[in-house]
Amino acid sequence: MSKSFTITTPIYYVNGAPHIGHAYTSVAADVMARWKRMDGYDVFFLTGTDEHGQKVEQAAIAAGTDPQSFVDAVAADFKAMAIAMNVSFDDFIRTTEPRHLAACAELWQRLQRDGHIYLGAYEGWYATRDEAFYAEDETVLRPDGVRVAPSGAPVDWVTEPSYFFRLSVWQDRLRAFYDANPDFIGPAGRRNEVLSFVRQGLKDLSISRTSFRWGVPVPGDPDHVMYVWWDALVNYISALGYPDQGGAFARFWPADLHLVGKEIIRFHAVFWPAFLMAAGIALPKRVFANGWWTADGEKMSKSVGNVVEPRALAAEFGVDAVRYFLLREVPFGGDGDFSRAGLIRRLNTELANGLGNLAQRTLPQIARNCGAVLPPAGARTVEDEALLAQANGLVAAMRPSIDRQALHEALEEAWKVIRAGNAYIDHHAPWALKTTDPERMATVLRVVVDTLRPVATALRPFMPDSMDRMLDQIGVAPDARDFASLETPLADGLSLPAPQGIFPRFREAVPA
């Protein structure tokens, strides 16, 4: 039986339309899911939408509609964005689905029965925009008299009956878990943030509200709805059939990786593990927080008009070029700045001039000078063997970076091979060998094809359609594009289709 791998995105909050930040996390998760599938794993890749809470209720009212109609439309938009960005999710969970409501109710009742949930009253600062509670010392009173959370969201003093989760009793268990599992939280800055938060002391967590109605009803107490973050976190197991702990749950839980935005690391690395510990359910193996994107150095804002819509970018530049840019431009886990000029530069210098050029300097020569068939591998020189060794070791070189979520480092390993391939063809000039040594010409061209194959295969998770087109052009069968298939060489004399450019250079239109 193959090894399993479970990866999740955060479920995206549906109070507004999807933007490039949502696409970024989804594409990163997609790369890792595709990589693991190609590496022989049985993969479950989950994404979806978080559809409850006061903020959604308010957004629906502002839109002049009811909450369910509102979330139906926005959830459909998020799913369409994922499909447009070629995100190969296995399930799309919505927190308004019956399967999710049932899982939330079951987990609640289980923890309440075991004494982990009790009824009390909540008084404190609450930020509706963040759907989060804040301690007094976490808030700041601005000069204009508005008290705000660390995120900048205004907070209001809330007094209402509430059910509480006994978070305080899990403080020592959580610290012991972090010590025993130093890789549980990444990157290092987010781990330090969580450890500092827990060391300051954990208070019991308010997990229900009575001031609005758009939420999962608390079992046995219809005056309360579940706190949106209690409800949202349960999606990771409700999608696997919980409370049934056989079937998909047994096959794919615990999750290997929760990908989240850095602003929600506390919910995933403190609250969620404590809920699971209380329920006697295995904890996820790793939580990794990616950074935020700005646009030309400024925070994205609807009022400023600089929100970057990923589907519009993909329509203009191509889905794979946008996917590549997002994961190449900045170290995954850090913040990034989107600029149109930066995207065009990456597309032209690395995709068109780098990878695309390596193919276009090779395949047309095979079509013209080798009868459009793959030439045999002739006698190889030390330089030939060195390039092939680098190319054939690419998957192994990228794998540790993928497993650390260092996607930019994995891409750099690929580009080392691409640069070496272009230097090789510059040096050996097969176009000149055509008249002086046609046999050597054929060997050089074959070496480049045998270099392109592992490069295109290793880059399939990042740019699936483009790399499949490249593999088509070098004769790799559709069912021979996983990593294990690289051990079987391409057959001599294989007929190759007419070569076509994959990454055209992008030129900005000049205004008339």
C-alpha cells in the first residue's frame, strides 16, 4: 500500500472576493500535492470556504441578501478561482454543508461530555473583522479614540453568556508537544511567536456567541452558535468523514501539513491542537504559515484599487507563468511584493530565455537534422556525463526543499540545471557540428533532451500544463511522467512531434 500524504489550505473566509493571497496559498499547496502524487504517495488535498460568523452576516446584510445566498455565491467564486489556477484539490469543503454541521455537533458534545466545555459569561475585547478575541494588553487605543487589535481591526467590549473551552489546562501539554516536535510549526519566526504566546499563559477560550445567529447551533442550547473558529477548524476532519473514524479518516488523518496565512497561526498551532488533545484525536504533523503579498510596495486595498485578481493575471500571462512567479519571487513563508514588472521579468528571463530557450535550441534541430526522431545516445564525454548526472539528480535535490516548504529553493535547484544546459549547448554548438561532426551533433542534442526530461518532470507540479506540453514534444508518454518513470530511458528513434514554443516573450503594448 502506498504512503499517504494529507495537505490542506486554510478554508477561505467568504466575506469578500478571492485575491492573489488566496491563490498563493492554494497554488503552493497544489505544488506539494502534485509532487507527492508524482512521488508515489496516496494524496488527499483539501481546500474550501469558511462561511459562518458575524462578519459574513454583516457582509450579507450590506449586499442586500440573506447569509446563505451570499455564501453560496462567494464560495462558488472561490472554487472557480481554484479551478482557474489549476489547483488539483481532492475535496472542497464548505462549512455550511450538513456533513460539517454534524461533525461540529459531535465534537462539541464529546468535549462537553468529558468536561472540557462549560457555560459561563464572556467579557472582553472582540474584533469582528478578525473574528477574534484579544486581551487588554494586546489592544492599543489610537489617538482618535478607537481601540484596535494588533491587526489594526477595531475592537468592541463584549459582554454576553458564552460556552468556554478549558484551554488553560492544556498549556503544559502543548509546551511539551512543541518541545517534542520542533518541526510542528514553521517557519521559525511563527514558531517563536506561538511559543511566546503560550508561555505568557493560556486562558479558557470563549467558543460560543449569542449576539448573532449565523453560525453552527450549539447542541442543546439554540440561543448559542459556535464561535466561528471552533467551527472552521473542524473542517479538516469533517471532510474526512468524522465522527466516523474509519474510511477516509483512518486513511488520511492526521494531516501531514496545514498551510495557513501567518495571521491565523495561533488558531492552528494552539487552539486546534488543544481541541484535538481533548478529544483524543491525533494532532497534525506540521503547520506552516506563509506570508502576505503587497502590490508595488503598498498593502492591497479595495479603496486604493490595487487588489491583484489572480484570474485576470492568468488570462493575460498564462496560468503557469503566474504560478511560477508566485513561488519563485520570494521565499515561501516570507512576505512578497507583487509587481507587474517583476512578473514580466521572471517570465522573459527565466521561462522564455532560460527554460524555453533550452528547448527551442534543441528540438527544432532534431526536427531538421535528425529526421524528427530521437537520436541515439552515442559515445559520451565527461561533460556530457556531468550534465546528465546533474539533471538525473534533480528530483532528489528538490525533494528536501519541497518537504521543508522551501519552494523557492526547489525551483533554484531546477534552474541550476537549466543554466547548466544552456551553457552546455552554447559550448558544444550542435548547429556547427552539423557539417563537421554530425554524429557528435546527434549526441549533444540527445544529451539536452535527456536533460530536459527530468527538468520538465520535476517542474510539472509547478507548471503542469506547460511541462506536459514540453514532455509531449520530447516523446514522453502521458502515463510515464511520474518520478519513478525517469529510471526508464527514452527509446532511440522515437518519433517526435513538430516543436512549438511554450513560453513566448511578453512585450507590453505601447499606448497609441
